[in-house]
Amino acid sequence: MTKKTIRFSNASVDYYFAGGLFLLRKIIDQKNAVLITDENVFGHHQSKFKGWNTIVLKAGEEYKVQVAVDAVIEQLIEMEADRKTTLVGIGGGVITDLTGYVASIYMRGIKFGFVPTTLLALVDASIGGKNGIDVGEYKNMIGVIRQPSFILHDLIFLDTLPQNEWRNGFAEIIKHAAIKDASMFRALEENELTFYQKKKKAVCDLIQRNAMIKTKVVQDDEFESGERKLLNFGHTLGHALETQYELSHGEAISIGMTYAVSLSEQLKGFKQKERVVTLLEQYGLPTYARFNRDKVINVLRMDKKKEKDFINFILLEKVGKAVIEPILINKLYETL
Ligand code: GLY
């Protein structure tokens, strides 16, 4: 286990890399904790929850909504959770987002921590403090930026991770490589999904490297006035497609990244489009898709990254170097 304490603007977060769920008893007081998980994680790992107060939610992005928040709050009241209670989200991005959000509003804010169980949550969703819920077709429309007290890794959860969840995680890993780390991009090109699925050490190193890429970006710009926007590479179109076409997050942002590299080619003279598209396909991700541009542009008009008639689009100058490009929404419509 490696412990790192990361300082954000008004909070410190303890990262326990290559740890284990057994450490939870050492990090928090079992009597003053409530674990929040979903039916999938609970079903596969029920014995790990023995002795802990636990709330089990239905699994899936469609449950990252206000009714689920209300249901958790009602259960917390029933359990007599108070301001000394720590909430621990054990699951993928839906569970970490929801837990962080509930903890931020329950009794005006209580402590929380995460045990991310999916590759995507390990490298992305558990990090950065953005926690919230979806409203209809608008993803993450309601939420907060508030850091967890700790993030505890236990890679045993990857043993039961479905194949599509591996691909989802790799979409964010490829994103990090494309915007920030050309040497990791090359390493990914040299390997494939099955290599990381078989080699625990390789996936463990990859997870830590990605967690630290995201952490560094967030540390430099926690409230997203500049640099943090780069993490939205592939996400602008991706989020609009995800809610409209019931794609997984990884599939949606993979299509979003493909579109963003085409736009990068047109507007920034980006010359490595085929490398990005090939890498996404190498990791089993979709790249091109047919969609209704009117439907998608309507969602984009409500995007949080929109400023007046412009939307901040993330483009690549080269692999490992991303830039923010404000693009007129009407112009975007023509290029879709
Ligand atoms: N919770 C994910 C983020 O802060 O970006």
C-alpha cells in the first residue's frame, strides 16, 4: 500500500493506492460510518460489508437522480446518522458521485470517502471533488465541488468487473494520454486490454499514473477556470450522445474524442487523428456514430461549458497537448 496526502485548495485527501478494503476500519470508526454501494457490488462482495451500516442502491446511471438522493437521505435519518457520520461510497462513478453529493448536503455537509470499484472510478470519477446528479437528459446538472477525505483502492473489485466496464475505464485513460501524456499514449499503443487485465502490476501502475494525472490537473485548477477544462476532451459531444442514445460513458466519450480529433485536424492542423482513432478501436471502443444533430445541439445549448453563444471545446495540437478552443454553437452545428 502507498499512502499519499494530496492538498487541494481547502481540503486534504488521503489516497491509499494498492490498499485493501480491510484498511477501512483503520481509516474510519465503524460505528460512525455508513457505506453506500449498489446491488452489483453488494451482490459480488456481500461478505465484505459484514458489520457495517450499509445502504444498497440500484445500479446504473439512470439512478443518479434526485429520487435516489431523497431515498438515501431518508435512510440516513432512519439510521440516525449525524454530523460525526462518515459516508463511504463503494462503487463506480454513479455511487461516488451520489455519495459525495449527499454527504455535501446532509446536515449541511458531513465527511465522506470513496472506495472506487470500477476502472473508470479509480482513474477518474473518484478524483476531483465534482459530485452530483443528472436531471433528465442533462448530465451532472446539479452538484458540488467538494473533496472526499480519502480514496481507498482495492483492486480485488476488478476481478468481477464486466468487460464493458474495462472499456469504459480505458476511454478515460486514453483521454488522459491524449491530453497530457504522450509517453503513456505510446505505452497504450504497444499493449492491449487483455495485457492489462492479466497483469495486475501493469494495471496497478496504470491506475496510479492516471489518478495522478487527473489529480495534478485538478490541484492546479480545482474550480475549473482554465486547465481543468482540458479533462472535458471528448465529453462535450460525448455527454450529449450519452443521454440521447443510451451509450455507456466510455462509448460516448470515445465517439466524442473521435469527433474532437477531426475538428482538431480542421482547426488546429492536428496530424495524428488516425493514431487516436486506432488506439480507441484497439481498446474495443466505438469511434464513429450516426446521430440526430438537432437533438444533440439542443443538449449542447444547455452544456455547463457554454458561455453565451460559444462552447469551450477541447482540441488537440498534438498527442499529449490539448488546448481550449471557444467555438460558436452555430458553427459547431454545421460541422456535426
Ligand atoms: N468526480 C469527478 C471529478 O471531480 O471530476
